[in-house]
Amino acid sequence: MPSTFKTNPENLYDLLVKCHLGKVQLPDFQRSWVWDIERIASLLASISKGFPVGALMSLEAGGEVAFHPRPIEGSPESNREVTPQELILDGQQRVTSLYQATIRKKVIATKTARNKKLSRWFYFDIQRAVDPLFSREESIIPVREDKTLRSQFDQIIDLDLSTPEMEYENLYFPMTDVFEKDDWSFNFISHWMNREGGEEKIQIFKDFRESVLKNFSDFQVPVITLDKTTTKEAVCTVFEKVNTGGKPLDAFELITAIYAADGYQLRKDWLGGDDELGIYDQLKTYSRPGDAKVGILSGVEPTDLLHVISLFHTRELRLQAEATGKSGKDLPQITGTKDALLNLPLAAFLKWKDQAIDGFQRAAKFLYQQNIFRTYDLPYQSQVVPLAAILGHLGIQSEQAAKRARLAQWYWNGVFGELYGSSTETRVAKDFIEVPPWLEGGATLPSTVHDAQFRSDRLLTMRMRLSAAYKGANALLMLEGCQDWRTGQKFSDAIFFDEQVDIHHVFPQKWCKDQGISKEVYDSIINKTPLSKRTNQIIGGEAPSIYLAKIEKGSKIDTPVEPQVLSDFLGSHLVASEYLRVDDFEGFFKQRQKNLIGLIERATGKQVSLEPVSEETGEEDSDGEIAWA
């Protein structure tokens, strides 16, 4: 059944009262209230002028979408026991700001634009509010928790509003009284009645009441209300459409709220709490010690875990359907689409969670074995999902050498075929279905292995880490056992981090520029290789013949390297030393291109295509190599 909605204007005060009573709450996926004092003041100023502040969107409670409700922040604690009538999908920051600044009648715990926490009350400077020389924002004054404004490092009190009488005397109106202004108005007039200058002050207040406060009383908020028949998929889609200025909503946030209705705290399960490790901490097992930000699994999102679990769950549903004799289109799909995630039962999540976690941890181990140690160097974050699903499915059997070799072949075909760049949901599901039987010795190639193609001229355009193949070539060189030119060390994970290994130029940029070599040529992966920071410092911007001599000679802190040994070190990078010793860039370039093609062919198990170059900077010669003018 399609979802229906209605749009009605609602009086602002009535809406905030509903929030106070718990009749209007939030779904639990909504993030906490975060607005700073400037944004709150701007919102109050807009309403005080009767300007629109955008429509709200709500969902009638009690329908198919059984979100766990959460009261508006700052509302009475007893609201947690109240069954709401509506849940705010879009506009909670505005509603919470207005609620806390007005009818809550307590100081607001907010922050500055630089995220410094503070507590503030909001007041109208009545005289500024009616003076056209001041903007309305300038008339809204946040004051300290003790209702003072201070200067000189808080030593001097410039304004004291700590009693109602001081508010009347200074002509400052408390925002907490905008909807209950009659008593304050009566007392203000009484305070100034029959006093010198009182008539003028009273008239200023009457102008303020009519031009400012009346706008709060009369303010109507457009509210789009989705009825109870609205589906989970529709709620997610609608929220993303209307929430362009806020935090994007993903399936994890919605499922968190759905599971919470059954008493399960998915967010806590993911992030941990109360000194308990969450799922994310388990997934960081293979991170660099003490630095999870660069760990190989630090980029895994909660939805990635749900995706793998959904693949396990929908595969089980398909097998069950097959057992009953169903076939063809009657069989449910094996999938991890957003729709599938939103319909993932809690029981299925709990059943497959540990196996999915095991799959990710095995994926991390596999990536380390491929000499990929950081998310920074990970060719495709999206390919981790099918990798984890496949390894979670296989479990300990994935450790068998023959299976591991084929798994590596599938992985590198995905990288060099550049097949995980976009629209990956279908490919993930196909790989999950097709790769395991192939690993068991099946003859049918998985689509990713079958579809992958790599052209020789692609090496020329691989110049930045934005390219998955660029990162892949770097990892393959380390996997082949390339050694640092200065120390001869192979780049294991310990050496990789300790020696600050990164991708550097073989023929330095400065030397190439001086020789008039095009950046499009010298900046390609063909002229780059993994080296330690110290070795790269020795290379500097000098010609290879010069820096090789320096490495062979050594220094106070560097041991001399025999010429033949250094040639062997260079050879481990697929670099022919004879070209470097005579600064022959063209000879080096052609030879290394051939060597890198061989490296990629060994990893993918497929022949690299030798096709014409697509760029103006080169042309194909008779041997399929790239000739450079």
C-alpha cells in the first residue's frame, strides 16, 4: 500500500506543549541535539519577525514502522513512559531549540560555534528589538547561568538580570515567557507605572509586545505528517530527501530504532559502552597497534556489517525455498540492498552476527597477507564486504592454500578490473554466490574474474591514490618481496610502519622536469615504487646515477651497499639497474612497463590487453610498448 500524508499548519505553542507532554517525540535514530547559541538566536529572530523557518515532517506512531521513541531532549523524564502520537522525522533540531529556549524554563546546555560547552538563557533586549537600526539577531542576548553579562575576565558585572525586577529595570524580556507573557507584562507595567520616564518605557514595551511577542503567539508551523501505513523503505527515502542539510540517514540508524523497540541496543553493540568492547573494537583487531585510524578495518561502517549479515540471511531464505521445491523467479534473491537491510529481522542479525565479524577479521588478515596495511592504501573499501562475506562463509577452510590462491586471484581481478568503483550491490551478491564454489575447485569463473580487463596503457594514467589499480600495483610490488634500496629490508607490516614506507618516484620529479619530461609520464605508477622515508631523502632530486653512487658509498648512518647487491635490490622492484646507472629514462620506462604488466598478469591470472594509448602523450609502437618523444 502506498504511503499517504497530510500537510497542516500547527500553532507553534501547541506543538511545543505536545513535546513537553511526550505526545510528540523522536525516533531513536535521530542524533542528539547539537545547535550552538548563534543558530538558536538566529532561529528565534526569524520567528520573532514572523518569517518561515521550514516545514517539519512527522510520522504517526503505531504503524508498521515500530521505532523506539525518544523524548525531546530536556523534556520531563516521565515522558519515557508516554506512548507518543507522532515522531518527528525532520526538524528535531529546530523543535528542540525552540522547546529548550521557551517553555522548558531551564537554562540551556549549549555550545559556541567552536564547540565550547556553556549554559545560557536567552533574552530580548526590548529597546534594540523595536529599534530599526539594530538587526533582530542583535536584540537576542544569551546570558550566563546566573543571569549576568560580565567582562574583564568575569570580574565586572555589566548586566544583572537575576531577579524579575532587574529584568523590568533593564528592559530585558526572558525568552522563557514568550508564550506566557501576560504576568510578566502586568508586572513590568506595574514596575514602571508612575515613575519618571515610565510612560516612555511602557510604550516601548507595548510596541515590542505587538511587533515581536505577538509573532510567537501567532506562529504557524507547516507539518507534513506521514500516516501509519508508511513503510520503512519510504521513511528512509523521504528522510533523505528532506534532510539535505543534516546528517544523512542510513539503514543502520533506522534498524537501530526498530531493534530498540524490541529492547536491543544495536548502537551500543556496535560502539560498546560501560567498559565493554563493541563490534567496531573487535573489527580493529588488525589495526596498527595504537593507531586505529589507519587500521585496515577502520573504514568499515555499521551498514557493511549489516550487508554481510543480510547476505547470510537471504541465502538461508533461498535455500529454504529451494527445499520446498520453488525455483526460478519464485526464489528469494540473495542480496544486501537497503530494502533488504531494513527488513532484516533481529533474530537473523543475532544469528549471523558472530559469523560476519569473523569474516571481517579474516578479511583483515587476508589484506595484510596481500601487503595492504592501511585504509589509505586499500584499493576498494567496497570490496571488503564481499571479501568478508566469502571468508565468513568459508571459515577455517579459507586457510587452505589452493582456496587462498584463488581468492587472491579474484581479489586482484576486482582491483585491476576496477569493478568495485560504483553500483556494487549486484556485484557483491554475485561474488558471494559465485566465488565460494569456484574456490572449492569449480570450473565456472566468477563474474568478477571473467569480466576483469586491464589494458597496458592504463599504467600511464595511474598517477594518484584515487586509482584502485595504482594502490594495487604498489601492494603487489611489496607482495613480490621488493626490498628497500638502502637496507635490503622487505616491507612487512612492522617494517612498513617503522620505516614510514610510501610510494615515491624512481626518477625524481626535479630531474624529470629539468630534462623536459612530461608530468603525465614521470608521474605515472611506472616511475614509482615503495621506499622508506630515509631512502627517499637520499634520492632527493638528483639523477639516479648520482643517488645510486651515494647509496653504494654509504654515510655515517648508512652502511655501504655493494653495486651488485644494490642491483638486486632494484631488481626486486622490477627496475633494471643498467638504465638507472646511465640515467636512461626511456629505457627504464619501457622495461618497467613490461615488468609491471607481467606482475599484474601473475596476480590476476589473465593476459593484459595491449591496445593503443588513449592519451595524446604517447603512441603504440610495433611491439605494443609505449614510445615517448
